[in-house]
Amino acid sequence: MSGSTVTSNALQFTNDNKNAYAYSGIIEVDNTETQLLLLNTQSEYLMAQLQILQGTDSNENFIYKVFFNDIIIAQWHCLQVTTLDINMPNPYELIIPPFTIVKVTALNRSSASLRDHSATLTAKVGMPQRVGNEA
């Protein structure tokens, strides 16, 4: 970890290394699985919240997935019937272990038209317990 900006992946740390964050920016999602975030936890674990925002119309049908090291650990289906109906956990709580590659994807199942999405991950940073370092 470093107090400076991490440029090797999408995960950024605050200068005191107590918090981390990643922002996807606006990404257009169509009827192919689209990556929203890709990051690596390095040597720390994260107590994280993942939030996905959609710029959608009604009758949209999306699938969201969260992968840890290419294994799906969470998946949810979001069927938006009106502009107020969104049935997905938002934010989604995650504990992310050290040395984990985290990928978040979205898929528009309702049409081939593009829809704007963004993903935000904010986290408290923790260090793994060290064996033999008892006080």
C-alpha cells in the first residue's frame, strides 16, 4: 500500500491508507456482459460497499455479477418495471480478502440498446493478522 495514487489497477487509497475507493465512470451496457470494475486488493482486506447506479427507462432487465478471482460470489437480477422499482441490494456489502481480483459486470437482457451505468466501491482498509506479532 502507498499513500500515493495506485495506478496499476482501479483501486485507489487515501493518503492515510485507511480507506479505498474505485469508480467506474459512466459505462454503456448493452446485451453483452460488460465490465464495470476490475481491481486487486493487494495485501489488505476491504470492508466494502458496492453501489451500482443505472440510467434506465422502465421495463429494463439487468443481471449484475461480482467475481472474486474469476469465481462468481454474488449475482442478482434487476427488473425495473417503473422508474422507482429496482430490486437489487444497493449498496451491496462485501468483505474482500487480500490478494483478490474483484470484477463487477452488468448485462442488459431486455434489449440491445445501450444504457448508462456506473459502479462505485468504497471501503475501510484492514491489514491481515500477522502470526507471531502479539503484544
